Amino acid sequence: MPDFVTAATLEEFPALVAEALSTHRPNQRQLDAIGAGDDVPLLVVAGPGTGKTTTLVLRALRYTFVDGIAPEDILITTFTEKAGREIRSRLIEWGTSLRAYLITRASQAGDEAHVRHLSKLDVNRYIAGTLDSICEDAVRDMREPNEAPPVILEQSAARAILYRRGEVWTELRNLGDPFKAYLGRYGFSGDPVRNNGEATEIVRTIIDRLVQDRVDLAAYAGPHSDAAFRQAILRIKERYETHLAGTNQMDFALLEQRFLDRLNVGRLPRSMQSLRMLMVDEYQDTNPLQEAIYFELVRRTSASLTVVGDDDQSLYRFRGATIELFRDFSARAVSELGCTEPALVCLEDNYRSSSQIVEFFSAHVENDPDFAPARVPLPPPFHRRVVSIAGPADVGVIGMFRQDADTLAADLAEFLHRVFRQGGRIPRTHEDTLTEPIMAAEDGGDLGDAVFLASTVNERGASFFGQPGKERLPLLLRRQLEVRGLAVFNPRGRALRDVEIVQQFLGLLLECIDPAPAPGMRGARQTEAFLTNEANVFLDAWRAAAQAMQALNPRGPRGDLLSEKVRRWQSFAVDGRGDETEWPMLDICYSFLPWFPPFQDDPEAQVYLEAITRTVAAASTFSGYKAAIQRDEPHRGRSVNGAIRDVLSPIAENLIAVDEEIMPSVPRDRLNIMTIHQAKGLEFPLVIVDVSSDFRTNHRMNRFRRFPEEESPVVRLENDLATVTPVGPARQRRSGMQRTFEDLIRLYYVAYSRPQSLLMLVGCEQGISFRSAIKNVAKAWRRDESWAWVSNPNLRPVPVFADRLPFTRI
């Protein structure tokens, strides 16, 4: 029976939505998904821009307003916190409007029973968020009477603890170069790991995969050519997890495992004991552990299951996402849940982009015939080709290709300057290939309407023997835009330890707690902290940056000199003077903010500060002195050593990254530079995709980013685990090289499907304008080495002319 008197019928619901929400009526495919029954699971395959969020939200609201299911009995999981906020916002906004509309209608009809029931309905009680956040709430709710709530670690904190408490350095020292080479197999370059940061990141990936793939650890540790290295990984894992258990901490993988363990023994959190509907967004990025949670929840509660996703947009294989779970969902649901075959709906009407853009990204994903078997098989009438509802635009897809990255940066910056600051890019000559202008929106369009996407946003290539790496397009574009008075937002473009303002700031912290006796020398505590050479190199550089700043001795906003602030902290940390018995490192950090205005008003610098303060806060959960400096000996010296090892050293060893969740919204007057992975789920009026700025020659070292000649490191790890994980056979249905190419195809499919109005491809000329061997999946090369952008794809590449390209060159 319904939890309250229903207010509408299923037949009335579409018109009700259009009237109450003043929005367009859902299309037929959306209505099929919204109104699908709950007796079998529902699989919704939703192409880009086809309104999957709208469909999910309206299906949830239909359960409430048609089927009478209380909001608190409906659970929706999302892949990102941003998506969770968006869905929750729409549930509340639309649910409130629907409830008000129905109350008014019931009142006018004199139906007081409906009015009373609807008035009690609380649309704030839908459960929506990432699976991790839902697991965290559930695990807290399922605690034993005397069990303390767990502390959930952020990614950077988990990496730092893994290195320190898992003793990654011990295994590197004991096993030496062979272990570095083994770990390097799973890194991007395939070369042996060069430092502790790289080693820890790869170990972190492997350990997460052992949990997420539900690996048989005994089999993993058994006879194998790599048994010594696998056993080293397990020793690190055991030490790390033992430390976490002793401090009541968990990372996200262990959190999900804890939740599943408790479900498996029949324990349900109070919030899910009456669960009626379970809806999963972005199911194509689900991993085996998460799938097990969903299936167990359905078994324990008999909830109806709806999954929504797009196999063509699966990007997170490197985080354990297993596209095969989505591809084989119907068969897996029948096997695991004992249900009949799930219902299927495919959303194909695109409301985001012009027809030129839709045709371009559709042609991209259909270009290689070998990709088709990797997709969810769809019966008629579904055909998987997305159709634009918006129709054609004056300008749809353009390309800017130049001889080198410097020229490209200058011309691209000039293009953006003209569009957003000089009234638009207006055709000025008869030779101009564009016949229509490109202009900012009249109602306040600005640089924030554009985004620059690339597979990596690093501003420099890898360093070599201590020399800075080659300058890349993101850095060159930053400079060219700055010359024109424009700015970018790219906080992930450099490692945190390399950013000038961060170096000065951390150098001051170091000088406050461990001053050097003279320039060029180290403090006593740094010397006795037993740091790696890499950590010492960066701490020395930070100290030099701080000393240079102190030499200028600037005054703060209140007139106090920087040297006075440093001496006050030194008197406490070095001489033990002061009334307080301890000072948290965070207090020292915050005391220097007046001398660093960018930390208060510059968006990129604010992200850096957030990363630093999160590192300090995380250290307080595992460091011996809780990231605080003690006044009295012997604890003063020990606490300083602990702060250097647990706060500063992790940043120096590149263990701390700028995570996506701490990045704020981009200011309207800045160009957002982001990876394609970051852009998933977002949309922008103008999207610039870098397809080849790094590829002037057919160099083997960059083939993995454009046309791989060997399996990707992620696929290599999947293959190595195939025999010890239940999901192994499903993955092995496609070869390692097939999966490697498929991941690249999906990557650029996501990039090409982000724009609303204009898609712009940029890169170096060599890949399209002469007899080229620079094969590139992003530019329509197929795995069989045929090229769709030439007149005959069965021939070897020939010179390409503008009229054969699927975009207008400028």
C-alpha cells in the first residue's frame, strides 16, 4: 500500500510535470523510463545531453507522487559530489513545486485528504549523494553501542599514510630496482618509478584494486613469477590497514568494504530498512565492489533497481571502473538477483548541442568498427545514434592547427581575446574560411563560458636531471592570455611543491619551526629527520624562497614586519618561550596569510591553500603530536621532527595532489583549463579540445596518448589480476589492446560531447596537413591504421585538404 494517498495517476504525470514545473514535456523515451514498472530492474542507456538527470529525478518524483512512496525510502547514488548536489537540488526544487501545485489542485477540488497527506510530505528527505557519502552515513548508523564513528580519509591523506605507515620506503629499499621496475609497469610511461611519490601512487592504485575487484588475496600471493613483489604489496597493505584500524580511520575502498561486510551478515542501517527504490547514476563507472553493494541492498530490501549510464562515456577504468558491469548488466542482474530480464530504455534526443557537434561526436564513436562489440547490445528500435533537438548552428565545429605550440598559443589567445573582449571573431576578408561571426552571448557572456580540455593539463613535461620539463600548451596559453589581460584557472597544471607562492609559504613554516643557521644550510631538525634526498631538495628550495622573501621583509596590512612574525614563532618552537604549551601547525599557517594576498583573492592560490591546510589537518589524525608544536623538551624537538616528516615531507615528495573535490567554481572572467576526466558531466558553450599540440613527430614516448602500441598500464593491471578476481572473465572478453584503444575513443567522445554551441579542435599542423604517420585516435584514426579523414580509408595516409576535414579550419 502507498505510504500516503496518491495525488496523481501515471497517465496524468507528464502533463502535471509540464504544468507544475513550467518546463517542456518529457519526450517519449524519457516517459518510458519515468513510467517503467518496478517489478524488474530498469537499464537506461543515456547518450550525452539526453536528459538523464532529468529522467532520474522525474522517475523518483513519480514514485512519490504517483506510487505514494515516501522520499526517505528512495535512494539515488551518483558518481561525483557535484552530481549529487545537482540531483538533490532538483528533487527539492521540483518536488516542492509539484507538491504546491497538487495541494492547490486538491484544495480547489475540496479534497482535504490529499491536502493533509501532501502537506506532510517532506521532499528534503530523498537520499541522494555519492555512494561513498551514503556508505559513510550508513556505517556510522550501523555502529555497535560502544563503537566510535570512523574517520574517513581524503585521497591525499590516505596516500601520505600509506607511504609512512605502510612503509612503502621499506619495500623499495629491500627489493631495490626490480621492485621499482615492477611498479613502473603500472605507471603511465612504463619506466621504473623514479621516486617515492610515484611508487606510492602506484601502490595505492594496486591496493585499491585488490579491494574493489574483490581479489582472492591468497591466490594473488601464491606461486607466480612476480610473487615477491605481490607479497610486498600485501605487506604494505597489511601494515597500512593495521594502522588505520588502530586509529579508527578508513579510506573510501575500505569504507565500501565495511558497508558490504555488514550487509552480508544481514545488518541494514535504519535509513535503509524500508528502502523501496534504488537508483544508480553513471553505472558505467561502477566497480565490482560497488556492484556487490547494490545487488546486496536489493536482495536485503527487495527494492526496485534502476541503473542509468552510457557505456561510451566510461572514463574511470584507472580508478577501478569496470565498463563490463554496465555492458553485461542484464545478464548479471538475472544471475545475481534471480529476476527476469531487466527492462531497457535508450535516450537518444540530445538537448545540449547543435546538430554539427552531435554529428561530429557520433561519427567519432562509430568510426572504428572494432569498437561496436564493446557497447551495450541494443535491440530495435534503439539505434544508439544521438540526435540533436536544437538543430544546426551558424558555426558548429572549427579547427585551429599551427606549425608549433608557441604559434598555436598566440593565435588561440588572440581568438579568445577577440571573442570575449573585442566584440567577437568577425570574418574580415574574402579568404576567411568562417562565414559567420563568433561572439560572446549578449546577456553577459565571458571567458568562463569556454573551457580548454586535454588529456593532461600539466604546464610542463617531465623534468630531466633536475632541469624543468618542456613548456606545454597550457603554460604557453596562460602567458599569451596574460599579455592580453586575461587569466586562466588551472590549479592542477603544476605539482603543489613547484608553485612559487606555495614554496614561499611552506618555506616560512619551515623557518619558523626549524631555522637554518645561515643561508644555504639546513636546520638541525631537518637534518635529523632522516628524509629522502628528494624531500630534502625541495625543502631546501622552499627555505631559500622564504629567505629571499624575508630579505625583503615586507609589512603586513597592520604594519607588522614579516621578520617579527617569524621571530615570534621561532621563540616558541626553538627556544620554548610562551604561555601556551603547544601550537597547532594550522595556527602558524593562518598567521602568515596577511603576507599572501593571493591566498585570499586569487582562485588558484585559494586551491593551493586548501590543499596545504587539508594536509596539515590530515596529519593531525595520524602524526604522533597531532601536527602541533610542543613548547617543552624533549617533546618540542620531537614534535618539530614530526611536523617536518608528516606535514612538509609528503608535499615535498609529491604525495599531495590537488584533488577535484576541493576545486571551486571557476570565475566568469577566467578560462578553465581541465582534464577531459574533470569535464565529464559538465557542459560549456565553447569547448576547446587539444588533440595534438604535443605531437609534432611520431615519437614512441607519446604513442600511449594518441595511438598505443602496447597495452595501457591500467589494462596491464587488469590482465595481471584476471585469474584472481571474479570479474576477470568479463574483462577478458575484449583483448588488452582493444580495451586500451576503447578507453582513448571514449575519452575524446566525452570531450567532443561537452559543448553547447561551438566545438574547437586545436593542435599542431603536422598531424593533418602533410603525408603523416602521426596516428591519433582523437583525429579519427582506426586501430587497423586506416584514417577516416582521407578520401579512401583503405589507403595509406595521403595529403589532406580542407574540404575533406569534418570541421572548418581557421
